[in-house]
Amino acid sequence: MIPRVHKRGSRTIGLLAYLYGPGTHEEHTDPHLVAAWDGFAPDPGRDPQATLKQLQQLLDQPVTALPTSRRPVKHVWHLSVRAAPKDPVLSDEQWAQIARRMVTATGITPSGDDAGCRWAAVRHADDHIHIIATLVREDGRRPRLHNDAKRSQAEARLIETEHGLTQLHTGDGTAAKRPTSAERHKATRQGRERTAREELRESVRRAVAGATSETEFFERLAAAGLLVQQRVAPSGDLLGYKVALPDDRTGDEEPLYLAGSTLAPDLSLPRIRERWSAQTAADTATAADRTSAVSGPAYARRHAADVAWQAILVIDHGDDGPAAAHIAAAGEVLDALAKTSAAHTRTQLSEAAWAFERASRSHVRAERGHDRALRQAARALIHGGPALGRGEDGATTAMLIDMAFFLVTAAAHWHSRKDHAQQATAARQAAEHLRAAYRVAAAHPMAVLHHRGRRLARPLLHRQEAHLCRAVPELAEQILAEPGWHALAATLADTDIAGHDVTSLLAEAAEHRELHTADSLSDVLVWRLRRMASLPADASTMPDTDRGTAPSRRTRRPDQPTAGRNTGARKAR
């Protein structure tokens, strides 16, 4: 149940004409009255003898009864109440009950007060009603409407519980503006899955991800096929921008532009500028270009996984400002990952980025600058280019998705601790999409590892079991019973051959947080070990470990980063 208090107006007849009219795009069907302050109020929708003028005059009577000097200019109050998308279609009687509860809760007609304001509830669609009221009581006084929006939200939560409707969370004013009914109906007519507003918001977010300057940002918008207009002051300074889809037009065939600030609070030009400065832009560009130039998508993904782990530590243990900045930058990483991923994971990764967008904003002010490494990682992903769904590209994609899952889970916990209900829910939804994307991305590389683990000689397999029991005795029994154990055993053998202290490294990998949220402990430890030990993510490129071999001197391929066991991670713990 989504109530929304609209701006107050001065023309009762104007709002009634809209509510009973066809709508901007013919989306209003069968407009009619479901409830009113008076059971005898005329209904221009169902009664052919009733007119809008009659209803307007009755609603305005308490206003016009006052001397002209005492009449409030903005005397029209407007509340829309919308059901959640998955809720059943409510009857007129149910909507009438909801309307009466809303006008009582907001102070339009306080409970037991016969001298409240006059109001009417109009339904012109299955999923919502509009309540119009005039803000002079029958006794000539003004109603007490302090915090009417918050009170309508509180009442909506009670209605959801009592009617068995979808349980939503009260907003905090940081969410992006919802598409209007007209925008949704237009998208349906045009066969779009999302409204133009939503498509623009996603495109702008992806253009922002990892960008380091206004020039780069606007070049990315143009490359995405958007129409862009810039707002320039007489001094020549750039004040803002607006964007449009080429095929989204008005009746006069003019593009329908939307300003960045109307797409989402953090997509206004001043808020975007906070993400970079002249100095940090140069530094970020150099670092990201250096990262992506090593070996393209695979290296960029491995690097992003390393950075994501450091971000998890900040979100778990850092101050609020840096934590909020890392959560916001995590959204850029998800956008960049979705933009550059192969087709078989792109849908779920796009849904994850779309869901997490809501989790990237709260009233905790992000202290930009602390998130530089994550933004560099997002930039490196984009500059690294699209990844293939196989080989090292595909395997490092699974590695990064695995770490991204824990990153957004850490964000969900942080928001929960702050009582940010909507953001916490959004982060959990993103985690579920990442979980689904991981299953697809990891299927082949884990199958390769599983096959190699099954071929391990029995003495070598027993050796890995011993490492496991020494490193994580409390988890050993569970891991040995998992289908993924043989993949982990192959990774332990690879770690041993690379010259690492297997027991110590495995114990360190298991110290990382959130193991209990994983579907498979074995999978999580596989990717953590392969990242920390700088092993190829695609095990098919490594020599077989089916025979026992003595550990060799540790080597590192030139296209791989240094080991993930850095001192920063240990200090943060």
C-alpha cells in the first residue's frame, strides 16, 4: 500500500476534471466515487444527472462560506493510495474503507469529529484511488495536518497487516521518483518492459559508473544513444543536464526530456560531481587504465574482487560516512559488471544492479574519496571491455559475483543496523539475483575443478582432508559432505603446488565473514583461495594434480595480481 500526499492546489474543479477524465494517455477507466464525507454526494462517474460542478460546489462550500480574506489560497488536498503490484484487486467497498481510514489518520476528518473537512475518494483504475479534500472544516477552522504524509504511511502499514497485503516499508525520501500511471500505461502500449523514466535512470547510472569527468560522463550518455541537453549559465558554467530516449516523444513529436535530479536524487549534476575532482579524476583514470591494460576483463574482475573484500571490511567496521560511500560505489561496480558481462549472466546481474540502486542511497552522507578504489574497479571493468562467458573471463566473473554477493550482504546488514528498511530489503533482493547469476557463471569452472578433484590420487586427497581438518575443524564435517568438496580439494592441491602454507591460508580464508549465508562453503572457499593465492580462476589452464607432487617454488603469471593476503586486510580485522 503506497500512499502519496501531493502538492496542494487552488482549483477543486481542475483536480476533479483530471480524476474523472480519461487521463493523460487514456489510462483512466470507469472513474467513479467509492466514498465521500456524505453518503449523498453526487458521483459524476456513475450518475448521468450529476456534474463535476455540483461535486465541486459541495466540496468547496466550507471554503466559500468564509470571507474572501480568510479563504486559504491552496485549499485543495490530494492523496493517492496505490496497492502494491502483487496485491489482489480490491473491491470498491475495500477501497472505501481504506479511504475513510486515511482521512481519519491524516487529520482530514479526525475520529469522532463531525465537523471535519469534506472529501471524496475517486477510483479510476484497479490498483489505486485518489482522495480529494478541501482544507476548511465545517466549523470554519483549518484542519491540523502536521506530518500527514508520515501518518498516511503509518496507517498504510496497519492496513497491509489487517488485509493481508504486501508488507512494504515506509520511505525516507531518498528513493527515486516512481513512474506515474501515465508513464506505465505508455510503456505497456509501446511494449516496453520498463518506463522511459526507468530506462533513462539505468542508462545514466551506467554512464556514471567509474566516470572521472563531465566530458567522459556526457560522452558515455551519447554513446548509449540518449539525447542530451545541457543547462548552461550566462557565465558559461554548466548547471545541469537532461536526457531523453530518441523514440520517447510528446504528441508534437518533441523528445520527452527528464532532468538527472528527477531520475534519482544522486543523479543530479552537483551530486555526480561529488564523485570526482580534477585531481582524483586523473589519478583514477591512470590507475584504472593501468589495471585494465594488463589482460582485459579477467584481470579487471579479479582486481574488483580484491577491492570488494576491502570494502566489506570498511562497511562492517568503518565509520558511517566512509561506509555509505563504499555502499554507493558498490552500486557502480554492479552497474559496470552488468554492462560488461556475457549474455548468460547479464539478465540476473542487471536485475541485481537495478535492485541495489535503492540500497545505494540513504540519509547518511557519503564521504566521497574513501570509495576511490571501488570506483577505480568499476572503471577498470568498463575499460576492460565485455567478458566472454568461458575461460578465465567466465571463471573470474564467477569469482567477482561471489565476492559481490558478500559485499551487498554486508550493505544489507549495515542498513538493517541503521533501520533503513527499504535499503536493507533492496540489498537482500540484489543478493538473491547475484546468487542466481553465480549459479550460472560458476557452473563450468566448478565442474572443471570438481573433475580434477575426483582424479586426485587417494594419498593426495587425504592430504587435503588433513589440511581442512587442521584449518577449520568446526566446518570440516560439513564441507566434506558437500558436493563441492572435490573442487575445494583440487584448489587446495593447486595452492600446495604453488608453494603456500595451505593450512594457514585456508584458515585465513575461512575467517572472512558471512560464510553462513552461502549455499556452499566449498564454493566460497574455492574462490577466496584462488584469489588469495593468485591461482588461475580457470583451472583448465593448470597442469593436472592427480599425482602427488612436492610443492614447487611459488610462481605468478605476469597477468595476475599479487596475492590477496595483504597486510591491509589483516589490520582491518
